[in-house]
Amino acid sequence: MICISSLTTTSPGSYEYADFIRNVYPDKIIVMGGTHPTFVPDETLLHCDFVVRGEGEEALVELVQCLESGYDFRHIDNLSWSENGETYHNPERPKTEDLDVLPIPDFTLVPSGKMDIMSIQTQRGCPWDCSFCTVTKLNGHKLRGHSVERVLDMLKAYSKNPNFVYLFFADDIFNVPVERTMAILQGMIDRRLVLPWAAQMRHEISKQPALLKKMREAGCDRVMIGFEAVDEAALELYGKKETAQDVERSIDAIHGHGIDIHAMFIAGADSDRVETIEYQFEFAKQKNLATSQCMVLTYLPGSEDTIRYDLQGGEYLSKDWGHYDGHHANHPHPHMTRYELVNTVMKGMQSMYAPRRILSKFASAGLNLLKMNKREATRQMRNAFLRLNGYSIINRWFKEHEDYLHDLRAENVSLAPDRYQRVLLAVSNVDVSRVLENFLDEMDIRVEIFSEEHLSVLRDSDLVVMAGEMVDEMKTRVQNLHIFPVHDKNTRMDRTLTQLGILFTENMETIKEAIATIQMQQKGLATEG
């Protein structure tokens, strides 16, 4: 049996590898798993025998046991397979609550000399729900983790490998819950397991000074934070539950404890313009972020953004999964051509890793050596080489993608109307329809209840706000119809209203005020009821 794990952007290579194995070793059983196979199992099964969806530790063991013993595998939860031209997808099993029941990954199986970074995931899940992300769809919202003792035992076992010189906590959010993180860090100090390390965190760490202090004591020299944007409209659309002020405060607090930041940004929200993206890079340079990345918003299979876009009947300009890497634009943008979006992002990245910014870190490292501050010198030298590597990667990208940029520049993209003039409301749920109508009224937007008569007089500046289940039928009846889908069971009505409002104004205060008014109205109705 050969098992292959795949992300969306690595799926073309994974498929090619699986096809090669199937041709050369036709008797081998091929199992694929990971994010991409989980969300597109039918496609994946064209290249393998089985797909293990979601978390695979239990399902994969059960599959091996069934195949070895000759037992029927068709009862295994999380399993997908093809049989007689049909594909079958078993239900998802309950997620493992206590990760301590899982075995410790054995890094000694990795060829010696291939790894110098120790990667440990202490918990799974994420309490937040960012619109572009698939983590919660894969691992759920609930945090499920190893015990503190188990984490420390893993660190102790891995620390015996002389190749490991750096530690990375692969949790999506390492600083939550705070008490657990503090216990892990104190355990590292007590057991003398302190070495340089990094982890992914959220901006709330700026409100946890005791944790920041303990992190530094335990060896932390870098945090990775998905700020995503410093534009309020984009942050709202992404569902980040943070403000630009939160972003700035967290940077200052983290830097104040001598910890570097690798900042992660996204460009391409419906509210974005070239100017907002350029400002994002200027902000990153002004805040002296050690390293950063900015990805073009990409609709990955399984994300909330993708689900909504598909319901809208959105157009994909590329379904080459190799282009779903954050460096390509795969769908039209309402305010920018694809060339403007990609070129602005990649030029901004080039400016982040400009030679003078690399030299400044080498100079800082040298200055700290003269001051006999070895720890700080090592940290700045690491930053210098990271920036140098970033410079190499970005410039190589431009050389390898000359034809791609040329093709984008040549495109004649027809953008949607910059502002819709009229909304046609087609939502059968009376309560939802009333909320939408009141919201649009607060926004001073002309609203009409959709009827069959409208079909013959639709204008390009019309937006049809429609129940999600009606979208497919309407798309078959009317071409080039601008549709905003609404789900009656949508528990995040505030986000739906924000996404709708941003189509009419860039002023987030106007949108927030309208939403607040609607929420007050709903509370009043509930009180009367």
C-alpha cells in the first residue's frame, strides 16, 4: 500500500505520482488523503483506489486491517472508493477528542540529514471561522489536544535527535487556550527543553503580556500571524473578528518582547483596490516585520468563500489546481483586472525582500556581535537569510511566470458594474426577506420584490438577491444574471449583510450602522414577542 497526502496546489503532482505508481506497480493499493482529496474525493478517485477523508489515523488502520484479513472495508467511516463505475462515500466518524490515544510520529523514519526543524501539532481545530479557510471544515471548531504531559514527552523524545535545531508548533492557534499554552511553556523551562521555536497565533496575544513573557523565556523567537489585511472592509469580509487597530497593537506588543513576526496577508477581497493592497505592503514595511507573505485570495475547495461563489454561479478562469497557490488569480475581481491584482501582489512582495532590507538585517546581526549579544545576533542573522531566500524565490517567480503575466496583461476583462443601481429581492423566507429589505432600505438602496415580469426588463446594473436553492434554476433561464445568494439557515446574517453592503459602498461605517439598526429592530421584535 502506498499513501499520498495532498493539498490543493500539490494535487497535480500527487495525481501524477499516483498514476505513475499505478502504471509501474499495478498491484499496489494507492490511498490518498489530506485537504484536497477530502473535499474533491470523486476527482481524486480517478487516480487511486481509496480516499480517506478528514482525519485519517483510525480509518487508515481499519482499512489496512480489512485488506490484510480479507474483511469487507465498506463499513469504514471517512472512506471513499469506486466500485463498478460508481463512487461511494461513507459518513464522517466523530473526531478524536483525546489526541493522546494516537501514536507519536516517528521522525527516525525520515532519512538522516533531511530535517533540522522539529514540527509538533499539539492540538487540532480552530474556534474562528475565516471565510477563505478550510481548517474548520476539516478539523472542526472545537479545540482537541494532547495533554500537556504528552506534549512535553514528545519534545523530550524529539530533542534527542541531533539534527533538530529548531521547533515549530504546527497548531493553527497555539496561544489558545492561554492556560494550556502557559503550562506547556513552563514545562519546557522546567525540563530544560528550551530551544528556538515558532508557532502560529492570533492577534489576541497582544492582550496576554504574561504569555508573551513566558514565550520569550521558553525560547520563542518568531510567531506566524494571519493578519490577512489592514483594511477594515476586507477584515470584515474575511470574518476575521479583528480590526486594523488590533493588528497594529499586536505587532507592537510582540516586538516589545523581542519576538519577530512572520505576517501573512491576503489580497483580493471584493472590497480591495490596487491602492489598498499597496498600502498593505507599506504598512508591513513601516512596522518592520521580519518576514511576510501576501497571497492572492484563492477559492479553495471546501471554504465558505468557495461554497458561496459556486452558489452564485461564479466564473472560474482556471481550474488548474497548480495555480491555486496564492500567486495566481483564478476568478474575476469586481474592481481589478487579474493582471492588476497579481502584479500588485508580486511587486509588493518584491519590495518586501529588496536588497537594502536584507542588508539591514546583516548589519544588525554584525552590530549585535560587536555588543557580544549572541542570541540577538543569531536572530537577526536568521532574518537576513530568510529575507535573502525570499528575494531569491520572488525573483525566480517573475522569471518563471513571464508568459503568465504577459497573458494576463493581454486579457480584456469585462468587470461587473462598479455599483449596482437596483436590487430585486427573491427570498421566500418572510423573516429573512424582511431583514434584507430593511437593511437595504437603511443603505438607501432601491429595492423591488422580484417577479416574473422582471425577467424581460433586467439591466446589467440589477442585482438579484435570491434564496440559494433557486440559483441553479435561475442561471439556466437567464444568462449573465448578477446574483447574490442567501441561505435561509445562514447563522451568520451579519456577514451576509456585510458582503451585500460592500457591493454598494466602501464605507464600512455605513454598513455597520445599518447592521446595528437591523439588530436593534430584531431585538425589539423579540422583546415584544
